[in-house]
Amino acid sequence: MKITSKKTSVTLSLMGIILLVGVDQLCKYLAVLHLQDAEDVTLIKGVLTLHYLENFGAAFGSFQGATIGFLILTVAFLGVLGYIVWKIPMERKYLALRLVTMVFAAGAIGNFIDRLAHRYVIDFIYFCLIDFPVFNVADIYVTCSCIVFIFLFLFYYKDQDFDFLKKQREDKVK
């Protein structure tokens, strides 16, 4: 059963991505405005703190200084992701996959914007209870969408649900 037209789906996805990126960028703007060169803000004592950090690396501070590589990888990955999303059949069972890819793309784009604008990513959320690395809203999008995708892949979708990707390759070979 088709849920909507491809054009409508892409338009809604783009609107969702723009909204999510806007939320991420607004939070980062507020972090710069209120946290940069300021004392940390404790939200839950011993658990959650707002702490400004300029991250020149990747997730959780790894691969410091590889900004150009991240920019190239992000563009390539978003291109592949966009191609796959375009090929996903317009059936209700793929709605979750479309939503997860939309949230993931928003996270990647949010951090991409930071790297382009500043050459670093603005992080500001710190779980001091477990000394977790400082992160941001875009990181939450990426992490949560990856977890949901793994869950969908393991427990919801079957191998044959991804045959649409194989069919595209087979059509090109013929």
C-alpha cells in the first residue's frame, strides 16, 4: 500500500530535516551565547551539566583535526543516503526507515554546518554522572537514529525487504 507520492515524501522529509537542523543550530547558538567563556550550568547536580566545548574531531572527540576529511565524508555519505532514500518503495512498512534516515541526515547536516562555519563542532551537553564525552543535539539525532535503525534491521525488516536495493543493481547490469 502506497503512503504518498515520492515528491510529497521528499518534500516532507526535507521540511523535517530543515526543522531538526534548525533546532540543533538554535541550541548551538544559545550554547555559544550563554555558555562560551562562562561557568558550567548544572541542570541535575552530579548528573547533567551544560558545558561549552569546541570539538575539532568526530564523535566524542575522536580524530581531532580531520575537518576536511569529515566534510568530504559527510557529503559523500549524504549523497549515498539520499540515493537510497529515493529508491525506497513508497509503502507504509518503509515509513520508519524514511523517518530514521531523515533524523540521521539532520544530525549529519547539523554538524556539517558547524564544521563549515567554524571548522569545529559546538558541543555543550555533558553527562557528568558517567563522565560521558560532551555532545550536542545533532549527535543525539545521529546516535538515536542509528540505534533505531539497528533495532529495525534486526527485529522489524527482513532481508527481502531490502531487495529494492538489489533490484536496482541488477537492472543496471542488464
